[in-house]
Amino acid sequence: MKANLKKMAGYYKPYIGIFLLDMFFAFLASIISLVIPLVVRYITTGVIAMQSDIAVNRILLIGFCLIVLVLVQFGANFFISDIGHVMGAKMEYDMRAEIFSHYQKLSFSFYDDQKVGQLMSRITSDLFDISELLHHGPENLAISFIKIIGAFIILLNISGYLTLAAFILVPVMFLYAFFLNRRMKRAFRENRVQIAEINTQIEDNLSGIRVVKSFANEQIEREKFKKGNEGFLKAKKNSYFYMGFFHSGMTAFTMLINVVVIMSGGILIAKKMVNVADFVTFLLYINIFTDPIRTLIDFTEQFQNGYSGFERFVEILDIKPDIEDKKDAVTLKDVRGDIVFDDVSFKYNDTAHRVLRHINLEVKAGSYVALVGSSGGGKTTLCSLIPRFYDVTGGSISIDGKDIRDVTLKSLRENIGIVQQDVYLFAGTVFENIRYGKPDATKEEVIEAAKLANAHDFIMELPNGYDTDIGQRGIKLSGGQKQRLSIARVFLKNPPILIFDEATSALDNESENIVKESLERLAHNRTTFVIAHRLSTIKNAERILVLTEKGIEETGTHEELMDKNGIYAQLYKWTK
């Protein structure tokens, strides 16, 4: 916890000037609130004994001074509410930028085990509660500190007996708060987990809403959501149970303090040990004393909310990316595209089963290589190792004689273009999605890339051409159109190495022929890996590799492999 609090305090550093001003105005507003009961005491004990005219003049002067103090307090509270809140929002901005940047560094293996909704909750609702704590926490503590200490000193000067009566229950009250605090912390942390689960279910449902409706499974989804919602309600009930005890208990203690003071004051007045004016002033200060206790109650709830969110925030930041640049990594330049797999083996973290075993493969620059085999044979995994989406667990991969672990990830991936079966297009326009391949591309370059990908004609038929909004994940486009945009994106990137991961397997024959022509144009004079289920699409490949759990079992041209009458020949006959 100490380390987390130290890290949390570090977010104040860029805004230390504003923070100190916020604290100053919090102190100022608190001190002004301590003045009013003293004025009441002065009027009831001093001014009341003066002559009428002098008393009226004195009261008017006091009233003017109090109005000035009210205006000063207004300014102080405005600064706290406006500038102080902006400071909290800026810290939230910094943390959101930090965790988003960290998300970008984490590799595929991290996302394989995560749910998007849970990751979203850490960057939205969690951070809001953290920023509220970072802004209001120190401010509430400062105000409470000043009011409690100030009230205590003034109360002590009014009557030591009454002060003893007022503070006799305070130690018991704080023990009560400490006992419930620990249980509230656990309850609030469970709330965070349940909120993340609900976010996951909502994100999953809305992303797959077309599948839900196509199977008419809305009721099943409602039942799934109901189960998650009930878990959230149960967690909330648990936290509110302890919070109810906390709030009602603290309110009862503040009332008991008033009761004890009233009883003690009555006895002391009867014994002539306290005068009525001091007793009235004391009662006014008791309310000022109990007000910061209520503030501390709110702070306790706020702290549990914010700190449990911060713990989840730190959990993500503490995850180290398992694929990073070496300290002495060099930039991969002037890539020809010679790729060598030297005794490469690989297995995923969650299984002892090796997906790839002792793969040895040499691919010359500009070669067109096809990978075939049954599902689960490791074709996609093999290609995912080239851009280091995963790192080999044995052996090495080199490009132009350089081990890919010795070059920067950015330069490595800038030289590789990937066209996948499941095309991902971002919400936005056609132009924005194509230019994703080269963010500084001109309009002319984007149009030329679209023409090369056989996409220009259909784009021009869209309502707003290149400025047409394609919807979430390109939902307004057909499968073939989306695929051609993804190819245009890679044309614009213009990489020397290409990977086609079953890029045409989900298309109809007409779309497949158009996309196939685009892919062949794109692959010209580039080192190209093609993963294919439809073997008829790779008959013209320079080399075909048959990949199984045992490794590369067959290699050759289509004709050579058909003549062998082995695994490839059987697969080809089966898929025809």
C-alpha cells in the first residue's frame, strides 16, 4: 500500500503549484468558517454590554467585515470547485494516457487472456473515481484537519470541562471507523470486479448483436446479463451493508457528542461553572467540529472507491510487456526480404504442447510461398512469429541475416504487410481507413492504392466517395469491399514482406476473383507468405509447404506434390 500511495502522490508533481493553491484556499475557507461562532460569542458577551449607539456601530462594522470574509470564502470555494476540479481532470487525463500507452505495448499473449470490457472499465470508471480521490482527498483532509484542530483549541479556551465531555467519545468513534473501514475496502474492490464483468458482457453482446439476432437468442443474452447483474447487485448489497453501519454509526456518534455536551453544559451552568454565552458558543463550535467528521465519513467512502480503482490501475501498469526492444536494438533498413527460420519451436504460455517443432526454412527475397495443412497445424502461428506478435521459444528467425529480436519492433513491423481473413476496419471514412497504412499519405496516394486494390470503382459509387462513413468495423460494406480496402491499406504501406492469412476464404467466387487479382498484383516482387484453405488459389505458388504437428512434412510446387501423392495430394482432392 505504501508503494501505491507513493505512486499516487507522483501524479501531483506536474500540478504542484495548483495543488498548493488548492490547499491554501481550502485552509482559508476553513479558517473563515471558524470565525462566525467567535463573533457570536463577542456580541453576546462584549457588545451586549455597550451603549446602544456604540453597540449598533460595532455590529455594523462586524457585519461589513463578515461580508468581506464571505466574499473571500466564495472566491476560495470557487477556486477549489473550478481550478481544483480541472487539476483532477488533468491527472485523470495523464493516467488514462499512461494506461492506454501501456495497453499498446502489451503483446498478443496478454490480450489472448483478457476481456475487452474489463480493460475498458480500468480506463473509464476506475480512473474517474481515482481522479475524484486525487482532487478531493487532500482537500477534505486539509479542511477537516483545520476545523478539528481549530475547534479543539477554541473549545479548550471556552471550557476545559465541556471539551473533555465533547472528546470523550472520539477515540471510540475512530476505532469503530477503523474496524468497518477494512471490510468496506474488500467490498468496494469486489464492486470493481463485478462492474468490469458487466462491462465485458455488454461489450460482448453489442459487438455480436447481429449474431444474437440471427439466432434469435435475445432471451439467452438477457439471462446471461441477468446473472452478471445479480452478481453486481450482491456485491453492492455487501458494500452498502458495511457502509450503512459506517454512516449510521458515525452519525450516531456525532449526535451522542451533542447529547453529552448538552447534558454536561446543563450541569455546569447549574453549578455556575459555565455561563450561557459560552455554552451557546460551545454548541455552535460542536457543530463545526462534527461537520469535518462527516467530511471524513465521505472521504472514507471516496478513498475506498478511488484506492480500489488505483490498485486495479497499477495491476495493469505492473504487467511487463513480454515482447520489447533490446536496449541495443537497431533499425531494420533497406529490407530485401530474405527470411530464414533456424530450428524454430514455439508453444503458447497456457499449454505445454508445442505448436511448432524444429522448423527450418529459407525463403529468398521476392519468393511466393504457400502454407497449407489441417487446422491447428501452426500456419497462422508460424506467420505471426515473423512480425514478433509472439516470440519463438526455441531457435531464431532472421530477415536479411539479422535476428528479428535484434531490431526494433517498429522498423520490423513497418516492413511487413498483413492481409487477414477477418478484416478490421475502424469507425470512420473510407479515406481514413486506407490512409491507416501510411498516416502521412496524400489524397492522390490513397486513390492510387485503392486503384491498385481494385477498390476505386466501388468507392466512387458510395454516397460520399472516399469520405463515406463505413460504420463500426465497416458494417456498411460487403466482405469483398472490406477486403479490398484492407489490401489498399497494405498497398499504401508498400512493405517488402507480405502475409496473406486466408485472405479470400470467406468470399464468394466473384469477390474472390477480384480480391485474388489485387493480391497477386500486391505480391509482385515481394516476399510473400500465403495461408490458404482453398488449395486451388495457390496452385501457381513457387513453393508450397505442408505444415503439420510434426513440422514441415512436404515441400514443392503443386505438380511435384501431386506427383508424390502424399498429404498435399489428399488435401487437394478433398477440397476440390
